[in-house]
Amino acid sequence: MIDTLFYNARVLTMDSARPRVTGVLVRDGAIAAVGDGNLAAPPCARHIDCAGAVLAPAFIDAHCHLLATAARMCSVDCSPAAVRSIAGIQARLREAAARAKAGSWIRAAGYDESQLDERRHPTRRDLDAAVPHHPVRLLHRSGHAVVLNTVALHLAGIATDTAEPPGAVIDRFADDGEPSGLLFDMDDVVDRVVPPLPYDELAPAVEGAARTFLAAGVTAICDATHTNGAREWDLLVRLQADGHLPLDVTLMEGIEHAGEMPEAPFPRLRRGHVKVMLHELGGALSPDEDELARIVADVHARGRHVAVHAVEERAVAAAIDAIARAQRAMPRPHRHRIEHAALVPRGGAARMARARITVVTQPAFVFEHGDRYLREVPPEKHSRLYPIGDLLLADGRVAASSDAPVAAIGALEGLRAAIARRTRAGAVLGPAQAVDFEAALAMWTRAGAEACGLGATRGGIAPGMAADFVLLSEASERAEVVAVYVRGELVAPVPVERPHLRT
Ligand SMILES: [Zn+2]
């Protein structure tokens, strides 16, 4: 393969030894040299004039849900962008049922009760009124709640006397105490009865999702789904082998499935952290503090890395405690992760840095949910919501992520929110936590690569690293993605074959 010289660029290398250069030489998909001038490029090298644009390492999304994103693309869209009322949801479900085979599942997703005219979750009565005969599963935008109609509830075996599994909630009608169809964190139960999408339906959706990531400049992702195991590994191996998955993927392993995935990577697929869910429900944690500490110590002792899902203050505090205890009892160079850390307890930033914890957070939520936080969270806590500035100041590691499909695929919205702390309505949330462009970019590149175990080859521009780049219009919160390269080859905008011109 011929060499490629990217020149006339403002290269942000994310390498403190040599932060700024103007050129990068690529050979066989990897970076061969970094510097200024022509870098001893052979005369036959292909030259790409970057016209003064910013060349940065490609983005890494350190926490998203690829298969869920693809599944959502195969579902009836009930997101706020598509529908704003329960009547609207009913109309869409009715339409889908009219086209579906008798008795087949109707999958719908993306509703957000706070964005519906009725300001409430739909119930099974609402769904039954639209679709009485097919089982219906309507997923909440967050993925943590689901509404089933009556047929689906029966199939899932959820009845009046069904006990709630730990950490889950079965909502009930106020009038008769019967399950309302709304379930929180019961995907383990629901997934058992909803048949998986057939491969030939799923594969194009996965490929579509992967191409959306690529177009947004994201070339490596970590799938953080807590139910991942051998089944998901085998599926992704098949998708990559069939050419449907043109991304580097790190697959977390759910704690229930720890040890199922092979340690040896498949070419563009590797096993990641062990995922542990930690919920705060009615003032209690599930699992409780002691149980969590035991789980974390056990994963740590086995030499694996743990990633604890912890959103609220008490959960984040418990996750820090559990990891710090495990590290004290058996010091290891491991960097365990806390996912989300939306509300960090007082002093938490310094404690996380000391315990070598990497926080993998979603700065775009400042934009997406900031107005709700400003209304609902007491003002004295505002500066501890997504406190990226404090975490970095404490010398902590922070990686950014989209959590797609919870939020849209792509890095720019999160990049802007980390810099400006602006909400959708234009308010500013916790301005003291704002960071500059390069710190925000580091969260989407170097820190993301390290969080995914890819730090040696991704997230920076230095000899030996993969030539995965984004070309940005400028180095500010107004940056737009101009072009995306994987292993030195243009992948977005999708290159068009130029017709041969006769002269
Ligand atoms: Zn997630």
C-alpha cells in the first residue's frame, strides 16, 4: 500500500511530548511519522492537503449499547422527535400492528414521559386500546423502563402476585392494585420472552448504526450492556466476519456472564470490563453496600476490571468505597470504572483519583437533561452534577460517551456541553465544571481509548498508533466533523467513485 501524507493540518496529537504538528505520515494503516514538513514521505506518496483544518484522533465512545441501538432502529419510533402524546404512540402502534403477522411482537421504543402531553408513562390500558391482540413492548428512552400490554404481561408471567426481583419495580394501578404494565429494570425478565431479532433483520441495522458512528467520527466503541455474554460475543464475531461491523468494539461482560467471553481478541473485537449494575431505589441500594464490596473485591481478585453503573450520589459513593477497599486490600495497577457518575458526592473527585477510578460519563446529558436538573435537583448540588472540571482538577481520569441509544450517536453534542455547560433551553448548569476544548477532546480520544483498554494504539497521534482520524473545522465548541479516516482511508463523507473523465 502506498504511503499517505496528511499535511497543512493543525494536528492535535493528544501526546504531551509533542502536542502540535502540521503533518502525519501513514503507512499500512498505522502512523509512521509525525512532525512538520514532508516527513521524508516517498515521492510516490499520496498527499492529502488538510487546508488548515484540525486533525485529531478519531473519537472513541467509551459507553454505548450497539445492539440496543440497532434493535431500536428496528422498532416503532416513539421518541420525542417522532411523537409527543400517548394518542400519538397509540396511532403508531396501531399502524405497526396492521402490518404485522398475527401474534407477532410489536417492538416500540424511545418514549419519554416528561416530553409527552400527558406527562405520564403510558400503561397497558393505553397499549391494549391500540393493540389488543399482539404482544407489545414499549421501551423507555433510558432503557431502564418498559411498558407491556396485557398480552405481553401474560407472556412474561407477570401477574398480581408476582414478587419484584431485587432492584426492579412492578408499577401498579392505584384503583385495583393490578400491574399497570410499567416495569423498571426488569429487562432480564422481559428479554426472556421477546424473541431476538432474526439475524438478517439485525445485521443491516447493526451496519447502519456502525456507519452512523463512523460518519460522526467515532471509530471505536465500548458496548456496556450489563447482560452481555457469550451470545453477544458470538453475534458480534459473526457480524464482523460478515462485514457488517466496521468498528473497533470492546464488549463489556455482564457480571452474571463473567468468564464467558474469550480473553484473546477477535481482530476488531475485545473483551472489556465486567459490568455491575447498582441501583438506588426508595433510599436503598441494590445490591447493598456490603454485597457490592464483595462483588467488586471478587472481580478485582480475579485480575479483571470492573465497571460499576452508578448514577446518583449514594450509589456513586458506594461504588467509590467498594473499589477503594478492593485496591487497599490488594493493590493492583487496574483502573476500574464508574459509569455515569451523574451526581458525585462531596470530596468524591479526589477519592476517585486516589483509587485510580476512571469515570465514564455523558456530558451531553448536561444539554439533554440540564433543564430538568435545574428544576429538580437542589441548587447546592448543581456544581456536583457531571463535575468534569473537579474530576480533572483532582487529577482523575474522565472519558466521555454517548450512552446511545439513550442519547444520539456522536461526540460533538457532548464536546460542546463539556465546554459550555449549556442546557437545551440555553441555561448554564454548573459553569465551574466547564473545561476547555482540548480537555473535552481528550475525554473523547485519549481517555476513551484508555478506558476501553485501547490506549496503546488508539486515542492519540504518534508513531505506531492506528491512523484513525477526524478532521474538524476548528478547535472550539463550534467544531464540525469535516472528514473521517480509518487506517488512513476516508470513510466519511462516503467517498464517491469519480466517473472517468475523457480529455
Ligand atoms: Zn448505558
